[in-house]
Amino acid sequence: MSQKQSFDGTFVLLGFGSIGNAGLDIIFNHIDLDPDRFFVVSESFDRADMHQDHGVSFVESCINSKNLDEVLDQFFDDGSGILVNASVNICSKALIEYCQRRSILYVDTSFEIWADLVGSEDMINNGGRFSDIQQAKKRFAGGASAITCHGANPGIVSHFAKRLICLLGQEELGSDFSQPRSQTDWAELAHKLGITSVIITEMDDQRPDTPSTEKMALNTWSIYGLLEEASEKICVPFGTHEPIDEAIAPFVLDASGVRYLEVDTRSALYHSLGYSPTFGVFSGMVIPHVEAFTIANFLSLREGDELLYQPTSYFCYQPCPAALDTVTNASRNDWHPDGPVRVMLEEIDRGIDSLGVMVFRNTTDEVVWYGSEVSTEVSRAYKTTNATSLQVIAGLISSILYVMAHPREGLLEPEDLDTDFILGIAEPYLGNVYTHRVEAPFADGKSLFGRHPLTTPREVQADPRTIGVPL
């Protein structure tokens, strides 16, 4: 390991679920910190007894829209430090604004909203969250560095996409290839390569050898985060190559210049085909994720307000078997857990989390995948972690070190960051990182984006089989 980064400010870790548990040791492995200035703030502290050796303070507190400033001010009394947000349902926008007012560094793994908005009529979709991020980037340009949406996905997968596009560029263009430097460079390269779709795929088969005999809601990461995403509407950035007829047109919307399709169906009930080198073709939920928007935006070409080129991008996810049961049971319980919740960490005995991006092009039937496969054997090297949380921590620790090294860059998305810097820190936690090629994996009548035999309330007549498929 390279020399530790020194940091003498206040360090606040907000949230102590699967990511807080997995991250605490790894943070101390990389950063020389004063334990007296390190505070873990959460509503609960499952497994905290396994982390007492660091000497940090565990502070029980429930942050809401009314007490946010009061709670955080007690830690940042001198106006310096870093806030690492690993919580669920504490508004990222509010936290970023708090940190910008005080020049405090900030990172998070997802762009969260307040708990009371989840499932309500006022809940904004990922298009709205993406637009909020774009507005905040302009507002806080040149302020204290803040990185949002930088876990595994969103986060590391954006760097996988950039690495894969560069790899294809080097192969296809040879001596004519030059390393992209700007957003326009990246978009022009993707367009030149004929990229029509960048699909994030994740297949998780982690499981304990002895399943729980209790009726519990289980997952390899936040149960509440999973159910929030599973209950959201489909929200897919819709590429410029996709056909739009009169039936589809009313449901094609705009979010800060990104064209997307919103379907009035819960994402848990709307499946696509994904691909993993280890598991092959699989069926996964089309989960709304903000990285689909940031990747589509980063690879878009525009002339004024006219969108000239944009790839389709979305996230296809099959959770672990226990989490699939959790989603199924919650779907019959108004999307609430139907029993006690528990994130499975040390009890997992076997399995792999296969996470990557696959690229479709209009010049070939070949699909190219680039990503990470972390096994239980790899994750066991770290305390209170599993393969999924280790991938997220890879993104989180690299973003923490980035803002410490670059403290005055304002609000940043994953695509804004130096991919070599990020993956140089992250790759030791990502297991087997590699490229895989497969010829026409979705042939023989299989559709890439297929809807379950369920009708939507508005009877959208889009043919989902065309979405994401190169013409």
C-alpha cells in the first residue's frame, strides 16, 4: 500500500449500515486520522462492537430536515473537515448545501432524498435528481470539493465505461487514437465507435450455506435502499438511435438535456436481459439509477439545444436470492419489509457479485463487457464486509482521497474525475477486473429489454424489445 494520506480535520461518517461497517477499517488503512476527531453518526450501530479498536466516537442521532444544521454543527465547530455520507434517506442536496456554506469536503455513494418523500407524490425520479445535481454543480463551481454518487454503481461503473471506450478506441483507431481530455472528446469518441448503448449489469449470487430460519428481510446492502429503488417507476435515458412513434412520444421526457423514457411501472416488475461473463445471460430488474443519466449525458453531443447523439443507458440488476425474496414479499406489503431487516455480511459463505458495463455498437454484433467480479473469498479479507459492500467501498475510499487531494473543485460527478487516479486506489478492492467479449448473446429470439406480461396503468404502447438494441 502507498503512503497514507494525512488529514487533520474533523472526519464525520454519516450512517453505519453495510457501507459504514465495511468502510471504517479501510478508511483508517488509507488515511492518517486523529480518532478524537472522528465521529460515526447514525440511528443505530449494528456490529459497532467489532470496530472499537479505532477509538472513534459513535454518536446516536436521527438527522432530519429540521435538525440537520444543529446536529452537524456540534462536530464541525471550527468549520473544517470532511463529511462522508453513507446513509440512506438523508437528503444529499441538503448535506451538500450545508458543506458548501462551511467549506467542508463531502462525498456520498448515492443522491438521497428525505425519508418522508420516498413513495410520496412529491418524490422526484432519477431524471429530477440528475437535474438537481446539474443545477448544484453550476451553483457551487469553485467551492469546496464534493463528490456525489461515487460508490460502485453509481460511481466505479462510470470509470469502467471510460476504460472500455478507451480500449475500443485504441483497438479500432490505432495510431489515430488520442486520449480524450474533455466531455466533448469522450462523446465524439463514443459516436465514432458507433456506441448505441452502455448498459450497467449486476448479478449477485451471494448466500449463506445455512439460510436464516427467521422471517427476515435480507440483502447484501441496504434493504430500504433496495425497496425504494424497486418501487420506483422505470426511468431510462433513451438514445438518439431509438425509434419514437406517437405511442412512445408522450413518455419521452427531458432532464437537463438528457432524453429519457419514463414508464409507469415499478422497476421490480420490469425486466431486461443482462449479461455477466460468469453467469451468462440473466434476467434483471431495470432499476432507476442516476449513473444511467450521468453516463448518457457525458457521452452526448449537442449543438445548442439540439441533441445530436446520446446512447441509451440503464441498470439491469439481479439481486442475491435472499434479496429477491425480500422484494417479492415487500411488493405484497406496500413496499415495506415484511419482517426484521438485516444486511448479510459475515454470514455469507459463498458467491460472487459480478458488476460491469456492456457496450453495444451499430457496427458489430459483438458485445463487450468490462467490470469487476468480487468473490466471498476476496471479501473475507476485510472485517464486516461482503462482495457488494467491498465494491462500494472501493468507490467511496477513492472519492475521499480525491477530494483531499483536490479540495477546491466544487461539486463533481463520477465522470468528472480522473479515472486513473480513482481506479488506481479502487482496483485492489475490486477482485477480478477484466474485459470480456461475446458474440450476439441475446440472439435466438431473446430480447434485450423485455417487459413482464403486466399492463401499465397508462397502457404505454412502446415496444420495449427495441430499447438499447443497435439498429
